[in-house]
Amino acid sequence: MTAWLSIDALSKSFGQSIAVRDVSLEIGRGEFVTFLGPSGSGKSTLLYMIAGLETPSTGDIRLAGDSLLPVAPNLRNIGMVFQRYTLIPHLTVAENIAFPMKMRKWDRQRQKRRLEEMLALVRLEEFADRRPNALSGGQQQRVALARALAYEPEMLLMDEPLAALDQSLKLDLQREIRRIHDSTGATILYVTHDQEEAMRLSDRIAVFHNGTVEQFATPGEIYQKPGSAFVAGFVGHSNLLPAEMFDEAHPAVALAGGDSTGTPGLQPGKGAALFRPEDFTVLRSDTGTAALTAAQTGTITGTITDIVFLGPVVEILVRLASGARILVRQAPDLTADLRPGDQVSLRILRQPWILP
Amino acid sequence: MQTGPDKTRSVQLPGPAPRGWRAALRARLEGATATLAIPALLLVLFFFLLPVALLLARSILEPEAGLGNYAELLQSGAYRTVLLNTFTIASVVTVVTVLIGFPVAWLIAVSNRFWGMALLGLIFISMWTSLLTRSFAWLILLQSNGVINRMLKGLGLISEPLSLVNNMTGVVIGMTYILLPFVIFPLLSTMRAIEPGLLRAAALCGANRWQCFLHVFLPACVPGIAAGALMVFVMSLGYFITPVMLGGSSTMMLAELIVHLVQSLLRWGLGAAAAFILFAITLAAYALQLRLFDPLRSAKGGR
Amino acid sequence: MLLDFRHLGALRWVLVAIGLLVAGFLLLPVVFIVLLSFGSSRWLIFPPPGWTLKWYEAFFADPGWFAALGASLRVGLAAAVIAVVFGLGAALAMSRGRLRGAWWLHMLLLMPMVLPVVVLAVGIYSLALRAGLNDTFIGFVLSHAIVALPFTVIILVNGLNSFDPSLEDAAVLCGASRWRARLHVTFPSIRLSIITAVIFAFLISWDEIVISIFMAGPNLQTLPVKLWTTLRQDLTPVIAVASTMVLAFSLILLLIAAILTRRGR
Ligand SMILES: Nc1ncnc2c1ncn2[C@@H]1O[C@H](COP(=O)(O)OP(=O)(O)O)[C@@H](O)[C@H]1O
Ligand SMILES: [Mg+2]
């Protein structure tokens, strides 16, 4: 994908504190990109700079080659949905959606046509004459979405638009946003601190940490091949074990407990091996451990310290001999006979990812 | 969505720098929200800071340079009496307003919505209606043959009319009446902020009603009492209309002295010095209050 | 316990009694002055021997009183407009602009409220004598505006702070310029605060007396000044009429403010 929106060494400081430091991103046209990170990591600030509501301290933002910085926010042709409900309270739903068209002095016919399209797009036709305060939070955000899309902006920015909604409504609207993205082809920059939401929606995810982008990649890569310990920990649960590679001839990772596991295609050196909770099968040590051939994929032994039933999965906390703790997720029927205190072997199902 | 993107772009994005004086002016106005404070600042500069500075200058320059005016004010018996009057009256008014205001605020805090709002509305109205006309009403009411005296006589409580006006009694009644709201409002907001559970917990610990009042309720109200008392005290120090109208020649207060010196005697230096003493006392009191409560900082939160 | 009316025991009747007395104490002078203005006694005897409207006729027949009423209205309106427009600018700057000294600016703008008005009056008088502002419309208006400014600033800053700035930003991204966004979104949203600020600014000017005493001259005197000077010469029932007018006007405006606030909820 060729770069359409280029963010080039962008930084923003507020007095002493640096909110965004030296961020560079290349985003393709029509992409759905999510900025994911803990709160305070600079996601909104970056989004606001793209919108023109904040001025960068240094760096540049270019759209199709031209700098956006000299362009006033109202002329940038960008749509934005905020976390808080930002519908104009004294206007009806229809008037809110028509507001940007009015500001652009579209002719009446065009406004009317587009308004109907938009109401249909967000499925709020029968609410056209309501005031915002007569709508639920989810409906208000849908109107905000329609308003942001009404004038066919080149880019849609969303700053945690679903953060204030409850879980089931969130899922509905996520599906709707995805559908709108697919049907309009709009470029969407989406901010969230919810990793599941980011996974569900995005083509690519930029993971933010302390004002910098730690990794910018597809959801699959972010999860399976995180670029740093922070990304590994922020997206999904990570079990990190110190690892050492012997050499290329014997591609294997030595784990703290003394077990080793073969890992082809890795460079020699020290690192940390990442295991996801679903990367193991738990076996009672007294049942058929002998059958396992440790040489192939490896096993780790430890003691169960806690078992939590979560419905679809059971979470098992295992303490290794080295003192490290490992969280394992299993289907409930596989764990029926396990109790805290049991000695278990963890059979490793996948090669671990070695963090750089 | 991206129909004819290049067309819209060329329409939507003007050149890098807005050109022409109109565009430049618009950019200026857009960016400079902070400059919107300038008119208000100028007004404060010319009609507040400058007059105060002028007064300070005159107080130390007229009739001759030095602190002579301040020395005269603090040494002359007549002026010291005025200062003493001012502090005495302000203190008495403060005590009386707190004593009356406390039960009223308490009543509003415990009464139902309707009665609470009614009483509060009444207090609010008296805060925002003419002080002059209401002081005038008291002048008529308190006269020796006024309604109050005749009522008391009619009830057989007195045989001779009490002298209720043109003396300190009149001033205290009038100023209590005017300043009562200023102690009720802070008290009420303090009382409303008290956690009811606090009192319930005290009761469960075995405290009777009186102990509860003395050891829990009253201490919790202290910030409100302090804020209200300070407010009333400071406001009374500088009162002009009510004391002039309801007081007599022996109850002259600082504000009246200032006006008298400036307007009748044309002794600007001395009047300015007196004004400045009043200003300094007021400022000190508010600084103290700000130290203790700082309403602005807490109200603005993290902004 | 102590904050629950039903659990106060006998104490509640003590509180109610004090409340009634204080309510009477607050109402008495206002009711009294209104009744007095209709009384027929030249010497302000109460209760009056009869009821009459002749003092009202005298009030409106006297060009002096009528001129003072007009002056009060004009000065009040102009002072209110200035205090609100300037106050709105300052409030926008403090709550929206990136102002480093916002806290100090806020304090400075509130200062005229805490300064004893008599000090301000003497200071402004001293300045006005030099600048030739005494006895002029503009002198009255600006000196009243400075007293009203702190109140308008408080009301408008509150209004702006309870209004989410993202709404204005959203409108800007919809294509409105900053000022259009304010005009279409911000100002309509805080219109209640703006109207309230106008009303209270007017009321402050309407009741202002101490500065006005110094500002007034043969050309221009407001109603309170005329009341004050008349009062010191002669206690006539016309004063009660003028007082009633002053009170009635204030009450009407307060009522409007109350209704607006209630509707805004
Ligand atoms: N207007 C501002 N003034 C000062 N600091 C700010 C401002 N906006 C954001 N910050 C700071 O910048 C950092 C990043 O904030 P933000 O971009 O809002 O984070 P996120 O959206 O990832 O939660 C935070 O530490 C925040 O306190
Ligand atoms: Mg944010």
C-alpha cells in the first residue's frame, strides 16, 4: 500500500511534558488504522494534530504529498467523532447531520439527498426530528458518525467513540463501523485503549507507549510477533521467560527451568521467549509424562497455584521451579481433574516468539 | 467516499499560506483566543488598577510627600474613634449574623424542597434588591414614632419609645439585615456537603443529640462559619450607605469618614490614606480566606 | 440525625420559629415600603389614614424623577452590555485560550468585587475629575461596568466550563470557522448564562449608589442618586414611590432570571 497520509517525525510537547515524541507513520488510502495504547500515551494528541486542533511542536503531516499544517482545521476536509457526545444540543438529528453541508453551502437538493443517505447508513431514519438529548448514547454516536461522514471527507478520525457505551452496544457499533468502512472505502484513523476492539476493527494497529509508536503492523503480527515486551504485554496476556539461544546449528531456547525447546530460524543471542496462554496443554505429572518426548517441542514442569473458571475457558496459574509464573488457558473439560497444588507438565504447542 | 479525490482536494485545500489582508486578519482572530481578554483587562486597568494606584500616590504625596497622612489617621483621637467604631460595629454585626444565619441555614438544609427553595429565594432576593431602599425602609420603621416602637408600646412591653435609629443599634439592625445572606449561603453549602452517614455513625456510637451537635455537626460547619463570618466582617468594614442612613454622628465608620474627607473637606491625601487602610485590611482578609479555602482553584479542578 | 428534619425532635420547632422570624425580618421592609407608597399620609405615618395614588402622579409629573429613571435604564443597559461583552471575551480567553497566567487573570478580574466599593468610588472619582468623566454618560457606564464585570466573568466562566469544548471543535471539523462555530454552537449553548449575566450586570448598575454619588452632577443622575439626595433633604412619600419602582424592576428581572434558570434545567 502506498503512503497517502505521511506522519513525519511528529512531536508535541505541553510545557515540560512530551505527549508525542518523534512519531512517523505511513498510512495508505482506504486503510483502517487503529492507535492502540494505554491512556496518556499520546494517541489523542496525535489524532488532534492530524485534525488540526493541536499544533505540532516539530515534524510534518502530509496528505498526498502536501503538508496539512498550514491548512485550518475547518478546511482540512476531515471528519471526526469524539469520545464524548458532541452533537449540537439545540439542533435536531437531521440538522446536526446537515450542519457540515450547510457550512459548505451545498445546495438544498444535494443536502437533502445526502442527509437521507446518511440517515439510512446509520439506520436512524425515524429519529431525524429528535433532539440529541432524546437519544441513547449509542444513537448519538451513530448520528455523530453520520455527521462526520456527511460531507464525504477524505479521512475519518475517531477518538474512542465507543468508550462510554456498554459492552453489547459496543459490539453492535463495531460491526456497524466496520460495515461503513467497507461500504464507503473511507480512510479511518481510530483511537482506542481496548485491544480487543483494535483487533476486531483494524487493518493495521499502531501501538502507543509514552508518546512513541512501539509497533505498527497488522493485528496478527502484533499478537504473534510483538516488537517489544510492552506490546506483548499490552495486547493479550504474555508469559515471558528468559531465553538463550545456543547457535544456529542447534536452534533451541533454553528456559529457566532447564528445559529447552527447539526453535528453528532464530538468530543466536539472548532474549525473552513469549508464550501466549493458549500455547500450552496442561498434563498432570503423574499421568503419562513418560510418554512425552521432550526433545521435540519441550515441556515445562511446575505447580498449579490457582484455577479460575471463566466459562468458555479456565485460567490456570502455574509456578515454575524458577519462581516464574505462567498463565495457561484451557478448555474446561480438559482441566476437570486439576487442583491447586498439583504438579503439572506444560506441553508447549507452538514455537515461542523470541522478543528482539 | 473518495469520488474525485483530487478535485475535492484542490477545492478544499488553499495554498500553504493564506494570502491577502482579510485572510491574515482572519487567521489572527482564529488563533488568538487569549487576546479576547484585552478589553476586560483594559477596563480593569483604567477603572480599577489606575484609580487604586492614584489613591496610593495621593495618600503619600498630598499635601506633602511622606507618611504624614497615615500618622495623622492613627494618632488623632477623632480618627481613632472612627476606626474603633468601624471594628466594633463590624464585629458585632458578624457575631449577630452568624448567630441568626446558623439556624436559618440549618433549617434550609433540613427542610423539604419547596420550603427550602422558598426561604432561599427570599434570601436571594434580599441580596439582589436595592440596599438603599431597604435601608430607607428601616429608617422609617425604626423611628421613635415608627411602626416598631408603636407595636412594642401597644404590646405593653415598653412605655417610652426606644431609640432604635441614629445610633449603633440602628446600624447593627440595618447591616445585619443586609449582610445576613452572605453568611447563610456559605454555611448552607457546607452543611449540604456534610455526609449524613457521619452523623448517623456518631449516633450509633452512642452520642446523644447534644453531643452529636457539639462534637460532630458544629466542627463540620466550622469552614462555612469561618468563610461567612470573614465575608461579613470584611464587607461591614467598608459599608457606607446603611451606616450613614441609620447611624448618628457618634457612629461614624471608615467609609463615611473617607467620603467626608474627600467630598466635604477636600482633604484628598488624608481621605486616600484612609481608603488605603481599608483596602489593605480587606485584601489581607481575603488573602487569608484564599489561603484557607481557595474557591477558585478547587472549583476549576484540573483545568 | 441532625440533618434530617423528622429526627430533630423539639429542636425543629425552634428552627422553624427562627426561620419564620427571619423571613418576616427580610420581607418586612420591602412590603412596608410598597404599602407606604400608596399611603395618604404626607408624614409617612403607618398604618396610613387612607390609600392614594397621588404620590405616583407626583413621581411621574416631576421631570427630575423621570429623567433619573431614564438615566438609570440607559446607564444600566449600556453597562450590562459592556460588562457582558468584555466578560465573555475574558471568559473565552481563560477557559479556551492557552493562557499561562489564567489563574492570575481570573483573580485580577474578580478584584473589583472584593474591594470595598467606597475605595473604588473615591479612586474613580479622583481619576474622573482629572479625565473630565464626571457627570458624563460614558463615565457612569464604565464605572458601573467595572463593578459588574466580576459577576459576568463568574457567570460566563461557569457557563463555558460546563460546556464541552469538544462540541465547538466538532463544529470546526464540520467546516465552520472558529467564530462561526462559536456563533452556531458555543453561544447558543451558553445563552442562558449570557442572559443571566446581562440581567445581573444590569441589576448591579441599577442598584449602584456609592460610585454614582460621586459620578453624578447636574447633567446626569441615576434613580438611586436622586433618591439619596432627596432623602437627605426631605422625607416625602415620593421617595417611597421611587423605592417601590426600584424594587419592582429588580424583582421582575430576578423573576425572569429564575424562570430562565428553571427552564434551562
Ligand atoms: N492540552 C494539554 N495540556 C497539557 N498536557 C496535555 C494536554 N493534552 C494532553 N496532554 C498530555 O499529553 C499526554 C498524552 O495525552 P493524550 O494524547 O490525551 O493521551 P491518550 O489519548 O493516549 O490517552 C498526557 O500525559 C496528557 O496529560
Ligand atoms: Mg485520549
